[in-house]
Amino acid sequence: MAEKVRVRFAPSPTGGLHLGGVRTVLFNYLFARKHGGEFVLRIEDTDQTRYVPGAEEYILNCLKWCGMHPDEGPENPGAYGPYRQSERKPLYREYAEKLVNDGFAYYAFDTPEELDEKRKEIPNFQYGHTFRSGLRNSLSMPAEEVKQLIADGTPHVIRIKMPEDETISFTDMIRGEVSFQTSQSDDKVLLKADGMPTYHLAVIVDDYLMKITHAFRGEEWLPSAPVHLLLWKYLGWEDSMPQWAHLPLILKPDGNGKLSKRDGARLGFPVYAMNWIDPKTNELTPGFREIGFLPEAFNNMLAMLGWNDGTDQELFSMEELIEKFSMARINKAGAKFDFEKAKWFNAEWIKRLDSGELNTLVTEVLEVQGLTVKDSAMLDQVIDLVKDRCQLLPDFYTQASYFFHAPQHLDLDAVKPKWTPEKAVFFEKLKAELISNKDLSAHELELRFKELVQENGFKIGDVMLPYRIMLVGGKFGPAVFDITKLIGEEEATRRIDHALALLA
């Protein structure tokens, strides 16, 4: 690749950032970093009717959480700004007018009401070569009338003039040769009556002016490709057209079709990167970050939805993804989303990170539940003991809270059926052993416990489960004697006393 690679992510600020959108960012980012290129963020806010306050800031925060920082964008402008299309509005008309003057586009004066009537009259009505001659546009009207309407400020749009029965093709980086019949595409609006461009014009002009070399987008944009190919040609920029890749869809787990927000709500998992609160309805759509995903796991999981490196490896750091990434390894077919697999990625990444990397995140989890940890070094030890048992970050509260305060509920129903006065005596003896052997390690304490079990004629299982429940509250947690040493022998005896009182 002789020229410098420049890719872009160009979201519309209309709401939350869907999994598919973040995966598009990721593939752009990986490709740019792999080839020493630049990753550009461009906000496509030309449709002001759909603009949602706060959505742009939300998108920026999602990228920050994922660790994919643009080299250029609204927050860090470069040489090709502005990076919001609404701020580039004046330049689009120039190109739209050029297309009209060169015979590739035309003015259309039809009102929305007139077009609605046509749609009622004609099934599957399309504004194109079949019907354009009978509509109010500069192709069907005298030039003087058109000139006068424009001089009078009559509302109008500019539409591309799609040719009839032409075959146009391009080579997709994922799909290979893709061809289209131009007759199947309507005459898309390029410039709206308010002077704002549509996506079709703006994306071409901006990609050209920003020197974008590769454009990756979802496969749902494939039907727009003929319009975009012709615009590159008609504007005389064919030699500068980026290489395109249309990414496969992320599919719903239980059927066909693209994964939607509705599917997430129905099946109980998020489809957005982060929590999104609709400012109009105040409706909360949950995100992966807030339910307890690590960004490392989230990125790793997304990369594996439609891509692999050709081996059985599934866990990749961002550095490894950059090193291994190749467009040739992206599948053409859609990838079904599997939430259980997504949680597996998160559990594996929790295991991978050391306690220092997890400490702040776990502290936040505990504080949300009203538990303030003052001993950060102890929390590091606790994290190392319990992280293998956590799938999501909130699991750390269940798995770690009893290290910092006695459990409020004890699962004594698991103990009572086999409880005997002899076991109560055993635990009184254990209390004395704990207080008199504070200098023993966890391993040495376990050996002493086993000796005491034998001396009192029990099997280890008879008293180990009750001891665990006394300390933890339930049938879970790491090694009992690691817990004992961390909470301290005196605290362990207090918990034994509490349980004995309840069992008496």
C-alpha cells in the first residue's frame, strides 16, 4: 500500500451505539493500526430531523471506553476538518450544482404531498427513469421555467440521474466482484430542500476531501453502492475512490435477520456498548459496560463475530488483534450473536488481568453496593482468590463482599439436617485452635483442621461445608483457609459464634 492508509468511522448522532457499529469501528481501527495508517471519526449529522442531543458525546465516550481513539475527529481536528457534516454544509451545494451542470443530476420541485399522491396511485413507485419525465423537474420542464422557480426561491431538491440499463461493478475486499443494474436504483436525493446533503452525496464528497483510502461499512449499505459508484465517476474522482468492504451482519441468536435492540430486550442482554438514555422518552437501553464487561473482552468478542485468524485461538489482546488482523479472514456470512459466549470472553479476560488492573473496577462495584474498602492491598489478595469465579464485574460483590463484612444471611438449611451437638463441640474446639495458632499459614491451618477432624471422629465433609457457610454464607467461594487467613482468626471465631447461636 503505497499511499497512507486513512479509514473513517462516520456514525449518525441519533441514539445508542449498536454492537454492529462498534465492530465497524474496531475493524477500521485494526486495519489502520495494522498498516500504520490514520483512523478518522466523522459525525454524519446531515439529517437534522433525527439528531438526538447527547448522542455525539455518547459515541465519543463509547470509543474512549473501548480504547479506540481517533487520530482525527471533532475533539482533535486535523488538516481535513471540520469533522461534523453540519459544519461542512456550504461545500456540498457546489458539488451538487456541478453534477447538474454536467448532466448527471437535476432539480426536482415536486412537493412531499405530490410524491405521496404518486405513491398512492402507483404501486412500488420509484422516482427514476420510468416516471421522471412526468414529474416536476428540470428534465421535464422548460429551462426558463426552471430558472424562474429557482430565482423565486421555490423549494427543490437535487437528484442524481441514474442511467438506464447499465451494469456497474466494483471489487469488494470481502465479497470480491459485485455488480449492479442501474435500472434497479431510483434517482436518490443528493441535496435536500434545506441545503443539507443526503448521506449519498456527503459520504462521497467527504471521503474524497478527507483522502479516505478504505471504507468499511455494514452490508445493508450494498444497495446504495450503484449511486455511490456513479457519484465517484461523475465527479471525476474514480481514481481516488476508496477500496470498499461491506461487513457481514451480526445476526439474532434465535432466528434470521439482523440483531436489534428489541432482540436484546426480548432475550435479556444488551446490544449497545454503553447505557443509553433516550432524552425524549427517558427510556434506558442497557449497555455492555454497565452490566460488567471489560473493554478488552468486549473488543475481543466483537472481533470474533465474523473474523478469525485461521487458528483455534480465541483470546486476543488489542495488540494481538492488530498484528493478526486481515480483511481476507472476514467471513461473507453473518455471525450469530451468542450472549453466553460473550460472557465466556469476559470471564476469561477477568482471569487474565492482574489484581492491580482490576482493583479500581472492583472497588467501584463494591461501592455501588454500599461497601467501602479501605485496605487496597487486601482487596488485591481477595481479587486474586475470587476472580476465577466471576463472569461479570458485579459478580465480585457476591464473591468478595464477605471478606469485608460478615454475611447477612447464612444458608443454614444446608447444615441443619445433619447438625449434631457433637459438631457444635467441634466448632468450639476449632475456635480455640484458631486463636492459639494465628501464626500458621493457610496450608498449615488446613493440616491442623484435618487433625482436629480426625481427633473428633468426623469425616472432613461433615464439618468443612458448615465451616464454609459460617464464613461465607453459602456453598461458594475459594479455599476456606485462605478466607480464614484474610479475614483474620478473630473474625472467623465471631462468625462461628454467630452461626452456633443460630443453630442452637
